[in-house]
Amino acid sequence: MPAPERAIFSFPHRQAAVLRGLARLAPGLASRLALRAFARPGRLRDPVDPSPPGLPGERLSVDHDGRRLAAWRWGHGPLTWLVHGWGGHAGHMSSFVAPLVAAGRQVVAFDQPAHGRSEGRSTNMLDFRNALLAVGKALGKPTVVVAHSLGATATLLALDRGLDPDRLVLFAPPLDPAGFSINFGRGIGLPEASIDDMTRRLRAFVRADLGDETPLSIAKRQSQLRPLPALFIHDRDDRACPFSLGEEVAAAFSGAAFHPTAGLGHRRTLGDPEALQRAVSFALAT
């Protein structure tokens, strides 16, 4: 049995109790406030510098919709992006920095909006996507993107908005943020009616931007337009993003490679030696 991971979504017990009480009196207001809370990721008190020992990164700042994104850059050569997921920070991707730099690659990592050292209080999947586009405009087109969780989903969405890498390495990309909102609502004890309303509101928000498109449909269409070598890595014991979703999105890419792991959960794949070796080898095969 793997050790428990830090929850991706967490919420203070006292505020959760207030929302549960409000749900009995004003269900619509409770679901709106719960959705607002859902959009505010937990932030570490002391943000982590993603630089590995002996390899300090150049500190950068990228403007994104009036907010400052904290970013770091190492090395020289073809550009690789490291993109973390919800509730994370650039430091979660630090194991990739040294081997990529040693192989002659330039590496950029950044904290997503409202995460780590980046500015903002709330964010969402579409904001993640737009942050990727802002980083690309400021720091240049990546040859390779290595991304985790909602950062991987945002990468798929960004393919439809001009992001044009030569290769992708995606860890555990969720296909529908509504699954996370359901887990969040149940985790704080909301009644199912409030959770359903919260999920409906979230899907309407996403649909207003994407229309009928989804991360999966975008992946399929982009793969048809231009074959894009991709490696998907997903753990069978991932409780945040079901293993079947990784298989489904990998199948959308023609000829994509898929590497399953076991016993690592949602985030520890990023530090697993075999997964790291496979990811770096695939990233360098350009």
C-alpha cells in the first residue's frame, strides 16, 4: 500500500462546515461559493525553488493577464518546458532539470497562476492554458513539453491555440475537471444536489470557452492534423485521476507510447527513477 499523498484539494474544516450549513438553507448560494473555493488552490507558505543542487536557475517573470508568473530557466539549446499540475509548484518538476540540461537542453519551469511564487488567488484549467500561451510568447516556442496532471490537460488545450511543440511527455492528464469538483464537494461533505449544481456551473464555464471541444477531442484532432510524438505515464493506483483516463487520451494520439506504473499514486511518478528515465529519453529523441 503506497503512502498517502498530500491532498490535491484541501479546505479548512470550519469553512467546510459553514458551506454544509448554507447548503441546507440556500443551496444555490452554497454551490456558487463552493465553486469559488474550489478555484483557489492551496499554496505553500514557503514556495519551493525548483533549482536542483548545484544548478541554480535564472529567475524570470512573465506577465499573464495582469499577474506575474514566477519562472526559472537553465541551460542552453532546444527549449523544454516543465509544467506542474493543480496544487503543485515548479519544484515538483525539478527532477527533470539536471538530466535535460546535461543533455544540452534549455529548460524552463514556472509556477502556474495562484500557485507557488506566482500571483493570483484563484485559477482554473483555462487559465492554466492561457498561462502556457503567455510563457510561450515571452520565452519562446518549446521543442518539448513535459507536463503533469492539470498542467498536462492545459497543454492539450493549448495545442488548439497555437502551442506547437515537437514532442509531448504527459503524466496523468485528467480529461474533465468536473471529476475534481465532485471529489472536492464530497470531501467537504456537501449534499449531492449542491455538488451537482457546482459541477453544472463548472461545465458551463468551460463550455463557454471551448464549445463542444474537450481535451480528448482536441487531442484527437491535433493528432490527425499533425502526428505528434507523445509519451503518457500514468499510475494504476492514481486516486486523483483514474488510470483509465490516461489510457483513453493516449489512444487519441496515433502511435503514442504509454508507460504504466503502480504503487506511486498521482504525483510520485514524477520522482520515480524508471519513469524519469523513460520521460527524459523520450524528450531527448528529437
